[in-house]
Amino acid sequence: MVQLTQLVLASAALTGAALAAPHRPHMGAGPGPKPPMSTGKPKPPMPGYPTFPVPSNKTMNPWPGKERYVVQSYSKKLEQTIAAFTAKNDTLNAAKTRSVQNTSTFHWVTTRALVSTIYDVIKEARAQRKGGKRMIVGLVLYNLPDRDCSAGESAGELSIANNGLEMYKTEFVDAYAKAVSSAPDLDFAIVLEPDSLGNAITNQGVPFCATATPIYEQGIAYAIAKLQFPNVSLYIDAAHGGWLGWADNLKPTAQIFSQVVEMAKKINPLAKIRGFSTNVSNYNPFQAKVRENYTEWSPSWDESHYATSLSPYLEELGLPSNFIIDQGRVALPGARAEWGAWCNVEPAGFGPLPGTATNNTHVDSLVWIKPGGESDGACGLEGAPAAGAWFDGYVQMLVQNAENLKPTYL
């Protein structure tokens, strides 16, 4: 039997609009996380906190009955894919790509300079609204100092040594919150710092991660405290089942999440989250049609099982057990020999469409967080471009292998 605590896994590459997408870290067990901090007496809210109160610590599923924002910059990139199919007289897959153009994905904000793009997204979302329904916009907040601590391929623009945490708070999170607060007529689902707390749980044996972990915790807690708006639903990233879903990792995972939420409450006693995001930029299916051999000893052998496995540990600590699960790219059965395969996995396809019904009561919604088509890196497939670059041949494969993607003919 494989010893679960010795498994070293890798997760898929994260995207960034201006910076190269990060290499997903290699994950080892390492020592356990620090024990939860004492809650103590809450401090008063920080200066500049939203003037309107949040009435309770309870949240509602923000997704049902709403229109979903379609990222226009991603839709424009897909014109290249349509042209490629059209040149090959493949009208069916060209039409399927048009359907992808009309599918909601998340907008990634990965640098201080890109915070201003939130205002552009707000304008586009307002223009897309039809029929009086509220519009929900998916955003990713991703700019911790010394992020990607175990791999280092996408450490981002901020460093701990150069006052990165303070700049993260005042120049990134505060500006992010200001932008979001300018659109009370829209709803926002925000994914907080993909992969970061996964490193805090499994990679404490990596000195750089051990140093970065308390900064990650402080940064995410600050973001939670500052983004407390009635129209905002926050999802802490929970990596994926192949990383944190092993039996030995479930309890420490919940403990770290609880610690961070309690830290947020010390800044703002009204701080709360809606739940957690999983499989961001990875390739795990929501419900596996075939159980892969490398999942044999895991209770979290697909993302639905991961949500179900983690939920009791979250609930025991008073945390919500609600999830959004990225299905923007899903590996086909047999595509990987191990969970550690993360880079431009082949064959893969676009997964179930956002909003596809599930039979798991812990799932708020299936979503597409990673915009399929941005390369994971110059790896996995011959000729793959650098991380973050457009990989049109890969998009064509995603379309051809897509699940339940109906064509849109002009």
C-alpha cells in the first residue's frame, strides 16, 4: 500500500493575465499545520470597512436563478480556434467553439495593475444583463507575496522580503475591494488565492513554504475581512482531491481553514465565507466515470467525493461545507498514470457546463474557473508554449473532447 503521507503530487498550472501562469507545486506531507489560533476578543473593524452592515453569518447559494458573466477577453481569443476549425472545414467543432465563447468563466486578477480590469468587467457584465435577472461575476484574487512557494515558477510581483504583505493589503486587496464595492447591482463569486493554503498544509518541509505560510494566512484573512459585502460570496481555495483529499490531510485542511477564518474575524467580527473552491486549473472529474488506479487508497477519488469527504471536518469546526468545483478542463479516463500529471494533460476536454445539476448537496455550482486554452507551461505536450501563453492546438482538443457541448451555428 502506498503510504498516504508520503505521496508527492502536483496540481495544474494557474493562469495569470499579465504574469506567466504558475507551475503547480509538488506536494509532500511534511509536518502538520500549526494549531488553530485562540480566538480571543474580536478587534473592531478596520478603518475603511464597508459602511453597510452584513446582517448575519449565514449565507445563501449565490448561483441559482442568475445570469453568469462571460469573460469577453477569453471569447475573443477563441476566434483563433474557430478560424482553425473553419480552415479545416470542420463546421461542427467551429460551432461548438462558439458555444464555449458564450460560456461563463472567471476573470483572474493577478497583479496590482490588473485590479483596474475589474471596472472593465463590471461594464461588460452590466451590458450582458437581460430580462431583469441579476448577474453573477466570477473573479479570482491571486497575488500573495512569494506565492507558489514550493515550485517558484510563478512567485508573482510581490515578495515578503520587500514589504510584500503590506503592499498586498493596501495596494492590491484594498483596491480590489474598492472596485467590487462600486457595483452593488451585480453579484460576485470570488476565489481566494488558489493553491496557497494547500502548501501550508502539505509543504511545511519546504523551508520557503514554512516561511511563507504565516504570510499566506495573514493575507487571505485580510482579504476575507475586507471583502465583506452583501453581494459578494467568498470561496477559499481548497486545492483538489488528489492533493488534500487523502485521509491524513482532511482534518489538517479543515483546521487551517478555520484558523484563517478566525484570523479574519479578529480584523472584522462580521467576517464570513460562503465556502471553498476545488480543482482550480486541475483536471479531476466531478464524478469519475472510471476510477483510476492511482486513486485506489483515497476517499476523494473524484471532486464530488472530495467535497463529501472534507465536509464533516469543516462542519465540526463551524465552517460552511459549500463548494464550487472547476470543470473547465477534465482529463479523459486513462489520460494520466498518476495524479501528479498536471501539465497540458492529454487527452482532455471541456467538462460539464457551468450550472450543470449535481446530486451533491454540498456543491453550490459547477463552474469553469480556469479558461481552457492558456498553457500550463512548456511541458506535457511537444510544442507546448510557455505558461500562460495561448495554446490553440490544445483548445481544439478540449472542444473535440468536450462533454455535452452543443454547437452554435450562425
